[in-house]
Amino acid sequence: MPYFAKLLLFIICLVLLVESRKHRRRRWTSQLEVQRASHIYKKNHDVTKTWKGKTEQLLRVDDHDFTMRPAFGGPAIPVGVDVQVESLDSISEVDMDFTMTLYLRHYWRDERLSFPSTTNKSMTFDGRLVKKIWVPDVFFVHSKRSFIHDTTTDNIMLRVFPDGHVLYSMRITVTAMCNMDFSRFPLDSQTCSLELESYAYTDEDLMLYWKNGNESLKTDEKISLSQFLIQKFHTTSRLAFYSSTGWYNRLYINFTLRRHIFFFLLQTYFPATLMVMLSWVSFWIDRRAVPARVSLGITTVLTMSTIITGVNASMPRVSYIKAVDIYLWVSFVFVFLSVLEYAAVNYLTTVQERKERKLRERFPCTCGMPHSKTMMLDGNYSESDANSLAGYTRNQMVPEEEKQEKMVVHLAMSNESNSSRKRGLKGHVGLRIIQNTHAIDKYSRLIFPGTYIFFNLIYWSVFS
């Protein structure tokens, strides 16, 4: 038993000795790392960023009145501007506005913020110092809503250089008005602009300009919109005059958008064209199939009305005609005319049957003739048809006592047909076309498609 106690005590002492050496080695390693980090820090030391006093004392913020612009009373202070567009968030046709997120940067010089520095390095601050110094009062003209992003802190950066030059940067989302022209919708292009201007300082106090011309506007290559293709971004500037305050420098961010047509081809043009083509099917349906032709015409008319209503529901109520309105209403007229075409066919068919009925009542002797020959006794009855009566057998002819009356009717109809033919060939042909209602459907099968194709050629050549 004492032997085992000595062995256990020896093992415990050995473990404690090993742990003590490991702890000593870790402490020595950490001290070495601290000394190395201190050496690197001393090597890259920046005096302007390790000022022992307050930042306000280094910039002498309390020694000056920053409610006044730099060089107050002297010439206008130049303020350069550049913009980086992060995204175009939305384009609204109904509200006629657009939403854009951008980085807005200002450059100017304020000698009151100069500070001594041996390394000529800048000092960077957040938005807390902006409230204590003078900054340009730039605002967005025709802006509806705008805000500076504040997650996780205010997205504002201020960088001051030893010679007094200042860089002031903000991340802003702004919704501004865009006057759109929908006369060529949806085959249109829209040009919108975001306008920047000083609110209080005229051109005599503040000269606002693009810092690097057209190079002052940068855009993200990933910017894209669902309905528009961004064609061009460019900058302009001009003076704006207010009668009560004077002239101001105004900067413009202009961008041109072209609408994607494929969506409207699938949702509007293609269905409208199919409805027009569907209405032409009635020209091949028998004129006596009244339910089929009427139901087809009413269905196409109601479908076109639904398409027109759906398109106008997503558009502002403008007082002028849009390109899509021209196409849809012309298509609606074609569908409506196909319904009227059948109404004309049905009416003329009714008139023709009424005349034939009166003719049968006037010459009752024709009742003994076969039905196929009886239908020949109208205004188109020809000599060959009259002569063909001689070929009837005794079973087909009327009894002998009525033969004399039959011949009188036959001769009367022949003489009437010959006399009408002598009165004029043109009048006879016109009467035949009107009475033969099948001809209206035949002509409609060519006139309707040909006219609609001609309209499409003109429409797409004008608006494309």
C-alpha cells in the first residue's frame, strides 16, 4: 500500500511540472507578439490621427463661425460634385416618378479647417462632425421623397485634408418626378433627370459644378430594370432663375430608358391579334348556324374589351391617344365589323327567303314541280333552266288538266327574265350579288385579313 501511494504522488508531481512549463511558454509567446505589434504600430505611426486633445481643437472648430460660408464676402466658393449611381430601384408610369439610390459627394476648400501635418495625411470623420461645420446646402429639385441611409449609423463621411480641402459624401435614396410622354407607349423611350441645386446660395455665393465633367457620373454595371433598357447616362448643367431670389447653378443627371417590348407583345398585341383572327372564323361557318356565329362574335368582342380595360388600368389617365390604344381599338373595330357582317348576311338571307315565299304564293302552280326546280323561279331564272322543263317525265309533271296553266307560268317567267336582261346587265349582276348572300362571306374572307395585314405594316413601320 505505501508503494502505490508513492507512485501516485510521483505521477501528480510530474503532471504539475509539465503544466507549469506550458504556461510559462504561452506567456512568453504573448509578450513577444505584443512587442512585435508595438514595433509595427510605431513604424506606421500617424501624428494627425493620434492627436492627444479633442478633434475640434485640432481643426479649431470653436475658433470660427461656421454658419458663414468660406470666404464670406468674397467671390463665389466653387463646390465640385460627383455622383455614383448604385441602383435604379423603380420606374412608375402611374405616378410618373423614379427612385434612385446614389452616393453624392461634394468637394470644396475651407481654410478654417486646415491643420498642421508633417505627413500630409487626411482625417476622416463620420456624420457627427458635419453638424458643427459648414457644408453645401444642396437639395434635389422636384423631389417627392428622399432620405439618408442610417443603418447601422448615418451613411455620411467627412474627410478633411491639411490644406483645408474637404470631401463630403452621403448615401441617399431619392424619389423624383419624371415627366413622361406615353404617346408611343409601349414602343416609347423616356428621358428622366435628377436635378441638384443649392437652396440658399445664388451663383454669386456658391458655384456648383461637375468636378470631372461627364466623368463625374459613375454607374454600377449591374444596374438593370425589368421593363426598361438603360441606354445612356450623362450630365448637364445650366442656370435656373427664380424671380424673387435670383440665379442658381443647377446640375442634371440625365438618363434615357427604352422600354422592353417583348412583355407587351405577349400580354397585349399577340392576344389582340388572335382575337381578330378568331373573329374571321365566322366567315367559314354556315350562315344558317346562327348560334355558332353569334356566340363567336360576342365572345371576341367581350375579350377585346377586357384586354383594353386591363391595359388602361395600369396606365395614368392621360388626355392623348397612346400607340397601344390605336392598335387595340382598330382590332376592336375589326372584331365588331365581323359581327356586323353576319348581321348583314342574316338580314339579306331573310329578305331573299321572303321574296321567294311571295313568289310561290303568286304562282301556286309551281307546287307540282320538284323542289330543286321551284327554287329556280327567282330573279336569276335563266333560259336554259326554263328549257330544261321539257325534260320532265310524266310522273314529275302536273296532271293534264293543269298543263296549260303550267306552260303559261313557264312562258311568263321566261319573258320576265329576258326583259330584265335587256334592261341592263349591270343592274342584273348587282341584284344577283345582293341576293346571293354567300358572296358577302366570300369577299369578307379576303377583305378583312388583307386590310388588317396592311394596317399592321403601317403601324409597326411608324412606331418601331
